[in-house]
Amino acid sequence: MFTREIGAKDVKATEKNRIRYSSKHIKHLPPGTITDFEWKDYCPLGFRLIQELEDINHDEYIKSICNDETLRKLPSGKVGNMFLLSKDDRFIIKILRKSEIKVILEMLPGYFRHIHKYRSTLLSKNYGAHSVKPIGGVKTYFVVMSNILQSDVFMNKVYDLKGSSQGRTNKKIKVRDKTILKDIDLDFCFYLDSLARHRLIKQTKLDCELLEDEGIMDYSLMLGLQVKGSCQGSIDGLSPVYDSFTSRGSADSNSSKFMKTASNSPDRSSTMYSCKTTLSSSTCLVTTLSFST
């Protein structure tokens, strides 16, 4: 049980370190390439508490994100909705503006209390906020999140749902295995048993309330579907029957709007959570609530 909370002093605290490419990597860099960087951690103690809560080993975390590959991929001064994977695929690195880092830090005390109280939260996990600046270069800000698509369960399809139809399709492009689909692409319905449905909607409402309290308006529901068996009547290999589900948390800010719509609208709810057809194939549903600042 955690008795420590994240306070105002924790939120303002920072740590700086000087890092550089490994000597092995430097040999292959073009002449004149900057090899030294200033690495800055924001609210280090607060994020350490979150890492401990989620059983993330801090040393392994640092090795995963603070390495030659990350330094090479991070675009100097780049801002806005750019994502990178850590070397081991465990974490997602999201490039942010300085103002967005500020919002994440301001909501960190309430966010930590929430994910500590509700262990089945669908909110994605933020494990660290950092900046890196090549010596003499431009600073890049980023947050490190859980990779919600990394799972022992293979996902046949993944959807990013916002409860909107405007521009919400990816079917005009060539859909590959890892293409994230959108609302209009979810062209079938599925069944959740009453207990699973109740738990899903209850937790989503609680998560949405936190985002509303923090003034976060842009969030979406990430939905992953895996078929454990095939059967007649499935759609694109996916059965509309989901008799089991697991929930995982994630944070990128457009996710709860969809669930608010689904839970508050009888028509939408019945469309998304019920199906007249009952098939026998076993499937797995993975959901997470992603929000952006």
C-alpha cells in the first residue's frame, strides 16, 4: 500500500544528466555529428512511484529509453503527435510540446491517486516525462507510456474509437496487420456478458470523470480484438461474440468521449455491446483509454 502521494514540490522537481552516444556507435556517425546531450527528467520521484506501482524496474526502464537508438530517432525540436517505440517495444515515446508536458505534470497528483485507487483503470500509464537536447541544439520534450499493443495476446484488429464519424476510417488506405482502424471501420457488433459490460462501463465512467476534472477533452478508446477460434458467421475472421475480456490502461487523450457516448446513449450502447447472434468461438477483447493533453 502506497502512503506517499505526489506533492506540488515533486511536480516542480527536475534532474539533469549529461549523456552521449556509446563509443561503439560514435565510430559510425558522420563527421561533425553532435554526440553529447543534456537529458532532463521531470517530476522524477512522482514517476518513480508510478513505476513501482506498475512493477516497472527503473534501471530497466532507463536502459530501454535512454540509449543510442532513442537518441538517434528523437528529432531535434520536433513537436506534435509523433510516436516512437523503445528498443524492446515495451514503451511508447510520444513527442510533445512543452505546454503539453506542463499539463501532464499538473495532473500527475490526481492521476497517481486514481490509478492507485482503481487498479483496473483503462487509462494508459505514463512512466516518465523527459526532454533531451543535443549540446548547442534544440530541446525535444516527450512522455514515455505503456505500449498498450504489446501483449501475449495477438490482436487480429485494433480500433481507435472516438464516438465520431467525421474522418474516422482507415479503409481507404491499404490495411496491413498493424493498421489501427477507426470508428467507421468497426462495421459489426459483438456481445459482452452483463458482468463484463457492467465492469467495462463503470470503470470507463470513473476514468472519464478524472479526465473531465483535469480539463482533458481529447481522448479515445483503444479496442483490440483477438480470435481464439474461427467459426461460421465471423466477419473478416472476427466473431461478434466476446465472452471474455481483459482490460489494460493507456494514456493519449481522446478515449473517454467514445465511452461516454456509448454508456449514455441506449441506442449506441445496444449497438456496441449486444448482438442477436450467439457464436461459439472464443475471443478476447482488450480495451484501454488513451488521452492527449
